[in-house]
Amino acid sequence: MSEEVNNETVIDLRRLFVLLKKNYLGIILWGVLGAIIAFLVSFILMTPKYSASIDLLVNQKASNESLQYNVQQADLQAINTYKDVIQKPVILDPVVKELRQKDNYAGNAESLANLVTISNETNSQVLTVTVTDTNAYTAADLANSIGRVFSQKIKKMMKVDNVTVVTKATANTTPVSPNKKLNLLIGIVVGLLIGIAIVVIKDLLDTTVRDEKFLTEELGLTSLGAISHIQGKKYRRVVNVTVGGNVDSEKLSRRRV
């Protein structure tokens, strides 16, 4: 598959294509094996996770219209602070306590903080709080509890009533992870790559003399002729008959007939 030119290895793409074509069944089998492993990991070993989201509107009403713009800008600036506050124990501790009584939730505030993600579009006054859990209904209860506790606590902490629940979280029984289709695709691709690598490495390690070119050009021998297969009780392979020239023993030692 490769040749040495000026002490550099040059890959013969045509030889590589022929090699892959010759061993395509083995490569396909590796792809199937990769798909099977990915299937087992995705459907059996990995625990499905579900997510639920609640939307919170940060909007304080001004006493007159002339102040409304300034109030709105203040709300936008407060959103970054609210993102940090939501994931603090002051909010999550009451949530965990409530869910332990309601859903027998086994987590704590620290583990819950790792399951909570908060998103906000640019210049939007809406905060989206998303909770991921192995139970779809627990995820929805956690999200709703966070929204409710936060809207109550922020009144006392910030001395302002500007948080409203826009959309409550609902249980979504479609898992967000693992991505089974993506995992299957990755398994197939990795399996095919492993199959190709095995074929290429096996060919590179094969030191069999395959043609007359190696004997005449690299070893400097003179070809007297070639004898094909002789059919009898057993098949025998006879190589080219060569003679003369200074044989490079180092090259010959790396090849077998």
C-alpha cells in the first residue's frame, strides 16, 4: 500500500482503494459492531434524562409613563443578578425541602444547582429556568417550585415586586438525553474507522513479496521468467525465478515469499 521514495513513505491511493474494496465485508462488520455497542450503551446502560422549563418575566410597572423606560432598563440589568440568585441555596434549599415531601426527592441544593440551567435572550425580560432530572414529573415539579420560591424570595431580598410566572413547567416524557440517533451514528463511524485502521495496519505489517517490481527494481535481480500455479493434489505457489545482481539483504530480510 505504501512505497519508499527517497527514504520517505508514499501512500498509493489506488492500492488503498483496492485494499478497502477487497476487505469491505470486514469493514462493514466493524461498523455493525460499533452500532450494536452504541445501541446497548444508549438504550440499556445510559439513564434517560428529561427536562422541564418555566418562564419568568422580570417587569416592574412604573408609576407614570415617563419613568417606564428607566424602570425597564433597570429590570434588564437586574436579570444577571437574578440568574445568580436562582442557583443559590437561599432559593434551592426551600425547593429541595418541598420536593422531598412531595416527590421523595433524594437530591440536595448542591446537586440541584448542577441540574438547573438559565437562559435569557438579548434585551429580553424573560428568564427561562430549565431543570433536568431522571424523572419527567420531578423535573417539572422542581422547575415550578424554583419559579414560585424565587418570585416570593426576591420581593424581600430586592424590595421590589417585578417577577411574574409567565409559563409553568409541564412534564415532557420525551428524553433529552441520551441522543440515541447521534450515538448510533457515532458508533457506526467509529466502527468503520476501526475496521479501516485494522486493514491498513495489517497490510503495512505484511512483508510478502507480491510482484516482480520489488525483486527487479529494489533488490537488483534479473527476472528469468515466472511459473504460475501448478494444479495437482495440492496447489503450490511458485514465485518469479530471478538471478544475478547484488541482493540487498536488509530489504530481503523484511520480505517473505
